[in-house]
Amino acid sequence: MVEHDSQRLDAVFQALADPTRRAMLRQLADGERKVGELAEPYAMTLAAASKHIKALERAGLVRREVRGRIHVCRLDAQPLYGGFEWLRHYERFWNQRLDDLEALLRAEDDASRRAPAPAAPTSAASAEPPRPSRRKPRP
């Protein structure tokens, strides 16, 4: 079962890795489309569009139905859930790290507010020596 899930997840991320396929999925989110309609915005052949659609089908993201000579595709978003769950693990990981960083920074701010201000030097000997002037001497 784990191997099957891993293969499915790999196929989903591989399908989503291509911007053309992601755009096709966005189109299909609005409703079913013919292969030609999916190919049209990219000036690609039906064969090239079909290769993209096959990658989406392997991932389980698209269902293709043949109606006579016309191939109609529709979105099946269920496999995206597996990818979402995989990403949620890392969301929790980073949220925890960011929460820890925030707590550390707040504690540091609180400590600096409670610390007494540094005392002013009491004698001329402990004062900093005067800085040399950066101005160029007049001729």
C-alpha cells in the first residue's frame, strides 16, 4: 500500500511540475474540456496535448471519456489530497520552527527591556578619545 501511495504521489508531483499541465488543470477546474480546447491556448498539436493529458491521467488527475471521435477530459482532484497531506507535514514543521523563533525573539526583546541602561562614564579618563576630523584641511 505504501509503495502504491508513493508511486501515486510521485506521479502527482511529476504532473504538477509542468506549467502547461498545471494550466490544463486550471481549465478543467471550470468544467470538462475537449482535448482540442486544452491544446488551443498553447498552439500545440493534439498529439502533444494528448501526451500532457496522459501524464495527468497517470497521476489520476484527469479522466478522459471518448464520445464518438471526440475526447473529453474532466478533472479528478482527489489525488491532489495526497500531495496536500504530504505538504501539510512540512507546513507543520516550518510553523513550529517559526513559532520557536518568535518566542526566542520575544524573550530577547523582553530581556533587553528589563536590563538596566549602561551608566555614563564618570571620569574624563574613561571617556572615548576624540575622533579625528574627516574634513580636508583648507589650503
